[in-house]
Amino acid sequence: MIASLLRRKTTGSVVCPSCGSLVGVRDDRCYTCGRSNPGLWGFAPVLRQLGADLGFVPLVVGASGILYVLTLLLSGPAIRMDGFMSFLAPSTPALFLFGASGAGPVFVYGRWWTVLSAGWLHAGLLHILFNMYNVRLFGPMTVEIIGPARTVIVYVVAGVVGFACSSFAGAYLGWLPIPVLRGAGFTVGASAPLFGLLGALMHYGRTSSSLVKQQIAPYVVAFLMMGLIMPGVDNYAHAGGFLGGYAASAFMNPLTRERGDHLVVAAFCLAASFLAIVISIVTGLRLFR
């Protein structure tokens, strides 16, 4: 079954991922919609088996869930259960090992790659449940509007920008008297890339659809208000993620069809995120020796 799933088609026709027209697997361009490389190097049939969203929601939920369980297992008796938001929370060393970001990891330990890994980690059961619920809520909408590959790009880029902003603020703005404006010394969570999805949707709403803007704006306002009221929320990661998603959407222009190279960039983003987690574990084990 796995072999058939991964089999690359080299002859015959495939369905164009953008418009659904039949095209030759080796065609350079779809004659109906103009998409370049509609056969996706022969892997278009395989990718279509993942669904219309190319498996974006299952990928994010599955990867985040697996990493959450692994950090819990590594925490052992150090699992925290001392509060509403800290129920079933992995230990700080476990999160650090797997790639938590923030002023400490980035500027003290030089783990700059954690801006890629932190968005896949979570600091408690409610934390991951809330974020994964919103992935299921906003992920399909973003995929439908800007395409699955561009959604992956937005998600990863927004996480990088968000955690970079949070780490910088934590390192250089910690003197501010207002706690919510100090940045984070240690931070994880999918909320930064999630705000990137909201940023991409808001960009599309402002440029193309007032209906989408009306649907998304209340969520943005509500989440920002929660960040200002609730303690422990990484507002710089949220704001940076939103701006990163907005800018990425503007750069890729959601009014145009997805191209084959968007899929290549999306695959590179996911590979870079996975590599960042691996590097975090390898270098972290050296630190704990």
C-alpha cells in the first residue's frame, strides 16, 4: 500500500491541481489555467490522495500531537500539573531540548533555528487543544483561498517572524514596565503561525473580499484582547506572526493560481522545520551531558 501511495506517474494524463483539467504528466503548462508544471513531476496523483488541502490540517495536528506526547514522556515525573493552563505541561528542559524559542534559547544559547521549531511545541494540554482547534477552524479556509502549498509557506514563515520578534523583544525590551510588552524569555506554541493564517486571510479580505475581512476581523480583535488580558501570552509572537502571514500573502499574491514552485518552497519549509527540531535535540543532548 505504501509503495503504491509513493509511486510516481511518468506517463499518461493527470488532473491539474489548480483547475481540475486533464493534462499530460510531462506538460510544462496547463493549457486551461496556465499553471506551470501541473503534473508536479509525476507526483500529482499521489498528492491528490491527501485531499484538497494536501493534508495540511492532519499534518499540523498530527506533528504537534506527536511532539507534545514525546515532550511529556521525556518530562517523566517533572510533568507540571500546577494550574489551569499548566495542566499536563511538559517540563522546561524537555521543551528546550525539542526546540523552544525565546530570548534565552536564541540569545543566550545561540539556538537561532528554534524560531522554526517552537511553533510545533506546546506547553500544556489546554494550550495544544486550543491551538489545534483553531488550526482546524482557519486552516481549511486559508487553503481554499490561497492554496495548500502557500498555506504551508505562510504557516512556517509566520512562525519564524513571530518567534524572532518575541525573542528579540525578550532580549532587549525586558526593562519595559508593562509585562505584556516585554517579550518572552522562553516560548512555544502554534499561536504564532496561527496568527499568520489570520494575517493571510486579512490580507485577502482587504484586497479582494470584504466578506472574508468581516469574518476574520472579530477573531483578530478577540485574540489580541485576550493577549492583553491573560497572563503569560506571547503578544510579540502573535503580532509578528500576523505581520509575517500578511506579508507572505501579499508577496505571493493570492489572486493568482498556485504554481509548482510554491509546492517546492512549502516542502522546503517543512523540511527546515523538521531539521530544526533534529538539530535542537542533538545540540541539546550535548548541553545536558
